[in-house]
Amino acid sequence: MKFSQVNGIAPPNDPSYMPTATRMVSEVMLQSHPLLQFLDFYTHIGNADTPRSMGVSTGGTYRALEGDYSASAATPQFGATALKVFGDSFTADQAYIRRSIDIAGYINDELKVFAEQIALNLAEQFVHGDVTTPTHFDGIAELCPAAQKVPMGTDGASFPLGNSDANRTDQQEFMEALDLAISMARGGTRFIIMSSKLHSRISSVWREAFRWQAGPAVPGEMIPYYNGIPIIPAGYAADGDPILPSTEEQGTSGAVCTSLYVVATGEKTRFTVATNTGMNVYMSTASEKRRVTVEGDFCPVLLDSKAISAVTGIIL
């Protein structure tokens, strides 16, 4: 399921759930960060789950006439998820009601701003979440296997502007690495996510290699596609920091590198996100205030070790 579909699942028997506000928040979040359009979610009940993952059998070989295959044991493989709660809340004083202030309108306006910030931070966690903090989940960068990373040189390599012979060579080496990473991410519906600065650079240098078309969920939003694969600018978290910064190190490069990720996604397959009812809005009473909470239970999971690849060590 897509983000808007899973958000339409109502929590069972919860009188504080606000369905109309949930639909509004879902729409605002989709418009606030393009990554949310391209992720695939699946639902499960409870806190933990063990979805079936890709096996390790090679599949496909020869046998002699009248001979048999050397059948390998088909041992089922399973992933593991543990839902983590993500969201936030704000309050509105009930005294507003006595003073004839439209508290419903106030909450609605505040929710729109709130939803934008939550969307940016949720996208940042889907990219850079790290389960070493117990309440967090692992994102794309943490889940990408080391064997699926294509390094740009031992100590990083430049992807420059300009048309000199040296610059064109650097640009071609980058495009070769990108094509290799694309070929390494198998199956599913793929997308590429990179820093907004790299997104701008690649669009400037190789604009003729891209076809611009509308994204799947936000009318009027144009996204570049490279060989049929959408390229998503990672943008910035709510605090203004880039979601994919140029502060990574490769070898002796110093903190000047960035990475991009190619992701093959699917519903309960490849790279997917476990959830129960998506992102929901609730209202309760806390002391003398109306408390509005926007939150959901999520856990990204890699069910195929070949579903994520990366190009690392890119210097801009």
C-alpha cells in the first residue's frame, strides 16, 4: 500500500481518533516530501513481525540427461520488525473556547504546519534512522549492505561542473558508478534518492539524460526520471539540516563526501515499511488543554539484501 492508503486504516475502537484530520495530515505530508510517494507499506498486527524474506538459493543450473539436480534444502528465510512510534503533539488551551475563539480552526491551521515538519523528519528517519537508539528504527542508509556499495575512488572522487576533458571524465565516471548501482538493486519498483545539491548538480550536468514527469501522488510536482527511475531530492529535515549531507568520509577524504541510494521497494517484499494504521491524528484532554497528537508505528525492513545499493564518496 501507498502512504495515503495505509493512513486511511482507522485504529479500532479509539474514540480519540480524528479521521478528517488524519486525511488532511496525510495530504499535507505527501506534499511536503517526495519520498513518501514512493515508499511501499504493509500492515501487520501487534508490535513484532517476521515477514518472509528472499532466500539464498542460486537457482538455475545444468543436469545430464537422465540425471538429477543436486537439490539444495529450501530453508525459509525471515526478516524481523519491531514497530517504533514516531510523531509529536501540541496543545491548545481550552480557555480559547470561553473567549469565543474558533479552537477548531486554530487546531486545523496548526496541524497543517505541524504535518509539514513531521513529514520532513519522518523522511529523514526513513533515510538515516539508526536502531542503536532503542526507540528508533534503521533507515535506508543503515540497512544498505556493505557489498552493495559502489565507492567513488579510495578517497572519494569529484563530480564537478564544467566541460573540460578532466571534468567530463569525472562526470562519466560518476554516471558509470550510478549505472552500476542501479544494476545492483534488483526487483520491485526502484527509486534513487540523493542530496538536493547532488540532485541539482546531476540535473545541470546531464539534463539531456532525464525525462521530467509528474510524481505519482502530488499533482503538478515534476520529478526527473533517469532510464525510467525517479530521482528524489532528499531535501532538508525540519531543523534545516540536509537529509543527505556532504559530511561523510571515505578513506582520507575528510568530511566532504555524500552518497546516493538506489532502492527497490515493494509491499512486504524487497525494501518495505511495516506499519499498522499509518500516521493518525488523535485528540484528548490534558489538564486544562486540548492535546492533539500526530503519530504512527513504523519499521522499515530489508527483505532482500540486493534491494538497496549505494554510490559513496561523491565530492561536490
